[in-house]
Amino acid sequence: MAIATRTPAVARLFALTLGNGKRRRNRKAYRKIYGDLITVSQSVIAAMERGRLRRARPTDAAVYDELRRMARRYMRGQPVGHTLQTTALIHEAYLRLVGQEEKHWENRAHFFGVAAQAMRHILVDHARARNMAKRGGGAHQVSLDEALTIGPEGSDDLVALNDALTALAELDQRQSQVVELRFFGGLTEEEIGEVLKVSARTVRSDWRLARSWLLRELDKTVTSDK
Amino acid sequence: MTSDKIKMYVTHHSSLITHHCFMTPERYKEVGRLYRAALELEPARWAAYLAEACGGDEALRREVASLLDYETRGERLIDQPALEVAARAMAQVMIGDQIRMRPRLRPCL
């Protein structure tokens, strides 16, 4: 399966930030905090230090591991006060990378842009794969799957949202970037403003308009499906 | 064409166009301008503001009004991080797998 064979890029990002000398102490702390999210691979670090960092994307086993972990919490019916933690985790990885390996990136904006885009691709690819597994799973399972749908959210929405976001980019590039950075990249309005070189206020109104536009598109998709 | 004529032309034709099938970046910019201006006001004043600001362009007014409608709805999918939305979807699939496995286990019991 495509997902399983992906190279662990988030792990690589972590590995990179934790790679050398004085960071050994941090490495220990990180292992403790993020557990299996950190997979240090010397060969990967070496490859990245040879200047291939730009191809690094937070794709990967680590994202899927995190997804699975969160999914299990949902299954156990635990309230997910997880939002902050998740965002913080993505952030931390990004920020450390930006802070310590700046030379590999044109600038912060470039980095955040690429990282959010990568997260978008991973999650949407994954949602598509789930949808395909669900639909390709044989006729006898269809009714059961339908019966199992809990609430309106899920893989379909993520894929539909992705499509709508692509359509939005045709109308307003910056608004689609705001959504990508916030929804997929987990950035705050201030950070997005910094990346796109506009005020946080502009980011906020871009976000509100884009959000309404996207939600209306999603409603239309649902209506036309029925 | 004078601006009045353009306005008449747009007004006439916009009634034939179902909203935003023909959305262009320029049109979207105009929608955005009105949308942002409306956000500065109390929701109660949106309708009156749009009626005036759209100057008879009914399609434009409807377009902005239908978008503003989404401002007043509650918790939305997109307000949570994408990672969480994905995790919840995955949880549904995992629960599905568990239930599917049950009939297979039954003969063993």
C-alpha cells in the first residue's frame, strides 16, 4: 500500500533538528515527549545535509502514527482536548527546523508554505485511500459502512474541501494560501500574516471569506450528490 | 460604454446567470470587498447594507448574502486542524473494521 511504503519525512524533519552535537540532550527529551514520532536515521540526516532538504516533506509514517493515535482516542470516546497539542506538535517541528536549519531554506515563508502544502497532500492522499478502501471493499460491506458513518465529517469532506480549495486558488490565490497555512499547516493568523506579508487583520478577513466560500461549496457538493 | 450602460448590462445579464457559475477573479474581488465591508457592521444591518451597496445588482447581492449566511453558523469542520478531521475519519474506519470482524469471531466462541 502506498501509504505504508512512504518514507518517514516528519521523522526526518525531527531527526534533522535533533541530529548533531549539543542537541543530544534535547533528543532525549524529545523521545520522551513524542515517543515514536521520532525516528533518527543517520543516513537520512546525511542525505539532507548534503543539500537535499528541500525535498523533505513532513509526509510519512510519523504523521500516520499520530493520526492513528488520535483516532484511537476518538474511538475510546475521549474528548480530544488534543487540538492544541496537535497544532503545537506540528509547530514545534516546523519552528525548530526553521530556526536551526535556516540556511537550507530561502526564508521562513518558503518553509511554512512547503510544510503546509505537504501536510495537505499527506492528509488528502490518505483520505482518498480511505475512501477507496471503503468503496472497493465489496458490495456486502456497503450498507454496513453506511450505517457506521458517524456524523457528517470524514474522508469525503477532506477530499471535497481539498477540491474546493483548488477551485478557490483560481479566484484568489492568497485566500487559498491562508486556508492552507491555517487549516493544514496549523499556523496562527499572525504567523500567516508574516508568511504572506500582510497584516493579521487582512489574514482574518481573508480567512472568513474563504471559509464561507468553501463551506458553501461543500454544501453544494453534498446537495448534488443526493 | 458609459458606466450606467455597463451597470444596466450587468444587471440584465446577471439575472440570467445562476450565481457564481461565472465567477471570475474580478467578480470575486468585488464580492470580497462587499463581504469585508459587511463584516464591519452588525449582522442585523447586513441586509440593508447590501441592498444599498449592490445598487440593483441582484445577483451580486444574493452572492454576498449567501456567503454571509455562513458567518452565523456554529462549529465548522474547517475550524479544527486538518489532522483532527483526518483522525476522526480514521476512527470511523477503525470502528467499522472492529464490527466487521465480529461475525468471523463468533464461530470460535
